[in-house]
Amino acid sequence: MKRFNMIDEEFICENCNKNVKKLKYSARDHCPFCLYSKHVDILPGDRKSNCKGLLIPIGIEKFKSSYKIVYKCEKCNEIHKNIVASDDDINIIIDLSVIKWFMILQENHKYMVLSIKIL
Ligand SMILES: [Zn+2]
Ligand SMILES: [Zn+2]
């Protein structure tokens, strides 16, 4: 297994301006109040990206026994994923998963239209 150098630190959220404390068991990579993150990592926790754009949460996906938050960078449009932290606001996660389900439904609909055309 690869080991990354994870940097766990306090920061002020650039979206909601709340003071975010260290996570302690892993690198804090997003705000637990609004789930926004910042494009600072190339590999998780390495803080080596020069982009520094705001990462906007756009969805949720299953990851092992937990979930990952899917982000889109407002500056470079790159898609990023962070693992859900233990103190994240569960209501926002539920909202995001509803958006994700809506996206999946729309994709399935496209697929259905496509398969009808083929038949
Ligand atoms: Zn925030
Ligand atoms: Zn970026």
C-alpha cells in the first residue's frame, strides 16, 4: 500500500467563513459545515497543487463502507473526490445524494432512449 504524506491543519472555510478544526484521524480536506473544499492537493493531503480554486460539492458516490464527495473546481474545472469525514453535516450529504440520484436517473433515461433507437 502506498503512503502519502497527509497534512492535517486548521483553516478558515472560504465559502462559509467558519473556522474548521483539525480532523486528527486523517487530513482535513473539506469544510464539515458546507462541504466545500479547496484545490490544494494533487494526491490526497499533499498540498502540492498550485490551482487554489474553490472545490464545489456536486455529488456523492459510494466508496468501500463510506462515501466520497465529488467536487468540481470552479477555477480549472477538474473533478476531485474526498472521503466523507465523521463530523460532516449529514443534511448536506443527503441533499448531494439526491442531486446525484437525479443525475443517474437522467443518464438512465438517455441510455433508454439510446437503446430504443438501436432496437
Ligand atoms: Zn464551509
Ligand atoms: Zn483547480
